[in-house]
Amino acid sequence: MDTYISTADPSVLLCLGMTAAFGIITFYKAKKNQVEKRCISARGLLLLFLLEILCFVMLKSYIVLILFSMACLICYIYLSVQTMLPVDNKAVLITGLWGVVNNAGILGFPADGELLPMSVYKQCMDVNFFGHVEVTKMFLPLLRKSKGRLINISSMAGGIPMTRFAAYGASKAALSMFSGVMRQELAKWGIKVAAVHPAGFKTCIQGTSELWAKQEKHLLENLTPDVKKDYGEDYIEALKNFLLHMPIHCEPDLSPVLYDVLHALLAKSPHGLYTPGKSAYLALCIFCYFPPWLYDFYIGKMQSDKSVPRALRASEAKNKNT
């Protein structure tokens, strides 16, 4: 039995019409929304493309067409224009605090988790997590009165595991979980909470060469002789190359982060999570929806870490000679 579907099939023509209408709606929403223009366009067009392929490959009856129409309707509702809170032509009386943006953070020396001293873990937790909690608790009484906004700047490393960021990533993960719990608990007070997970951007968090030398010295002084021997000082010294190459993979334009913070502060319906920057959302999706081995392969290629500890190099050489 021939299963080919003619382009003259009314269901196919309706599908094409629905696809075209959905594309126009997506473009209109992106044009109206200045804050999340690129995000809406990317999601809308991706969904449009996938649904179009689904229709052409699997469309065999009007049931699928109805499902397709329902999907477009759901997407239309989801892509509703995010309007900002009105402030024009109004007298604003300053009576309290509207928003708190927690943005303090330190990176620490990026090294294997086994190599990092406990002092680095404690310092990252103190600044990246406990500091945010203290500021939040201090200003929550004012935010409850204004039914305002709480925005915590976490990190891409706070949502996905990344090598050499054991201390930094753990502290940011704690902040992300804290933000999620606060979003749930403070909703009854009318406070909206958002976490921002930026990808790599060029900021001062990476530190300077003088700071790297100081951190490397502190790391070497706290290693046991066995660990230092197994890893090798050459491996540890090569970690600075990772810091030197980080700016190459970081974006100089901070406007995606600023747009998301602005949206979280002023939009009537802010999101609970923002992922500004290249690959931030993609990496999170791969980590959440794909097998761990695939994510490990992806993140390994993205970080391109080729250095090998001394003990492993010696073991590989011994295996080749036998």
C-alpha cells in the first residue's frame, strides 16, 4: 500500500498554513519583546522546525493535525509578550526596597578537586553562598513589604558539573538550590525570585597573574607528598594555562546578562531561571536529558583538557613497554 502523502492532501495544506501562521506569530512576539528577543526567536523557530518535520514524516490523519494545532496554541501562550511594569507618567514615592541582586563571587584556583585545599572550599562557600544568604535574610523584611524581586547571580557551573570547578561549582550549586527554595517559599508573600546561570563572560573574577601565583603556592604547600608525587608539579603548573585560555572562550559583551537581570527585576512575569550566554542552555539540556557519558564527552570536548598527571603517564608508558 502506497503511504506517500500528496502535497495536495488538505491535511498537509492545513499543516503548512498552520506552520506559516506560527512562524509569523513567533516573529511578532520576538519583535515586541525587546528583553528576550533572541531567546524567543531561537526557541520558537526550533519548535517550528521540529513540528514541521513531524507533520511531513508522521502525518497520516487529522488527529495529528489537531495535536499540532494544540502544540502551536500552547507555544503561543508560552511566548506571550513580557511587558515591563509601568513607570512612565507616574509619581513614584520611594517607600522601600524593590529588588536585591546578589552578584558577589570568587572563582578560586581551578584545579582538580583532590588538589584544592579545604580553605578554598570554605572561601568559595563563604563568598558565593553564605554571603548571598546573609544579604537575602537582611533585606527580606523590606522585600516582603514591597512584594519585590530577589535575583541571585549563580553560574553555569552551578547547574552542571565542570572539571576543575569543584569548589566554585559546589558553592554556586548551593546558591541555585537556595534560590529555588526561596522562589517557592516567598511566592506566598508576593516576592518573585530568579536565578541567573550565565555562561562564560569576561569579568575580573579570573584574577591576575600575581593572584594565580599566590594561589598555586598555597595549593602546593597544602598537598601531601604522595598526592604531589602522583600528580606531578608540572601538571599543577600547567593548570595556569587553563586560566590563560579562559578569556578566549568568554564573551566580552555583558548585555545578555544585563538584559536578563533587567527582565527579572521589571517584568510582570519573570522567569525562575535565566541562562544567558552561548551554550549555557544547551549544556544544561544535555546534562538533564541525556546519559551522563554523553554529557561527560560533550563537556570534555568543550573544555579540551589534555593534561595528564605524572602517575598516569608513567602507567601508560609501562603498559606500552610490556
